[in-house]
Amino acid sequence: MTYRVLIVDDHPLFRKGVRDTLVPEPGLQVVGEAADGQTALNMILRLNPHLVLMDVHLPGLNGLDVIRQARAHGFEGAILVLTAYDSEEQMRHAIRIGANGYCSKDTPPDLLLQNIRHVLSGRYILGSQVVNAAEVQRIVGEAEEIEDPVLSPREQEILQYVALGYSNKAIAERLRISQQTVKNHMTAILRKLDLSDRTQAAILAIRRGWVRLPEEPIVPEEKP
């Protein structure tokens, strides 16, 4: 049997590296690549691959949103998360919402191929662990259930800037809206997240994988 694979990552060089690893492998066929979340979701529903290799931090919809929506639409293929952000909380959350595995982008090619074979055969990858369905339910079940709040696209955008250290003034200038509008959105964000300040919101957003982290340090913005 030949398994159809979709590669989802916004870095062309990483996608090429994964493709070069998979193409020579018997029984695996790369049927597409996506560089952002919405394109990934559309391709998953259109191509119905056997396996999706999914990054978490994507433009637009993040990888966790894609997983959640793909499962809600009835997608039954395997999803293996490949991420540079090593978080046990995020790993458990990803498995809970429908991923079949979660491993580092630093995984060597031969181990990646092993992990692919594992998830295609019904096993789960939890970092360096390979477990069956019964074991993964026990492990994931040890963590508190997480229900992500529904943030509007604008709230998600503002939370992204907050997590990157931007002040209200800087966010307003970037988005070409008033500072009061930014404050209003922040009030709504904190209420939905049940948090008291923007620092807590930024930490939570990073831990849950709701925002993209920069590959290079940004220049701190002035205080509001």
C-alpha cells in the first residue's frame, strides 16, 4: 500500500528536507505541501491524505486550529506534529484534540521515518515515547482538560503582538487603529482567557501555541 502524505510548514527549506526524506521511501507518496493554516485545512479536506506532517506555528490558522477543524470535518488520517517548540502541555493538548504524534523538528530522518510508520500503524508518538491507544488515553488523561476560548481574528492578531512585546501604542500603529480600540480588544481577550494582565495572556498564548514566535529577537517596543 502507498500512503499519501501532506507536508505543512511555512519554511520552504524545511519542507524540502522532509520531502527529500520521504520521496525515496517505499510506500510513501508526498501529495502536496502547504505553507499556511487555511491552505493546509483546504488541502486536507480535498486530498484526504493518510498522513499530515503538521507544524504548529503557521500563518493564519495555527497548526492546532487546523487539527481541531480537520477532525471536526471528519478527517480520519494520521496527524504527526513536527515542532521546534518543545512543550509537554502543548504536546498533550495536541494529542487531545486529534494529533497522533508530537515530536521535535530536530528528529533525525531515520527516526522520523520510524515515527511515521508508527502513527500509520495506529500507535502514538509522545516525544521520544511510542505508545498504544490505551496508554495515550491514560497519559493525556492525567492532564487537566483544556478548552481553548474563541478569540476573533483581530483578537488573535493583537495577542500575537502582545506576546512579541509590543505596546498598545505600537500595536495601534501597526494595525492602523486607535489605542482605545486596542485596549478594548485587550479587555475582551483577558475576559475570555479569565486572566488579569497582558503578561499572563502572552505566556498562555505562547504555551498553548496560539502565536508565532520570531526566529530572531525583536527590538523591544516602548511602554504604553
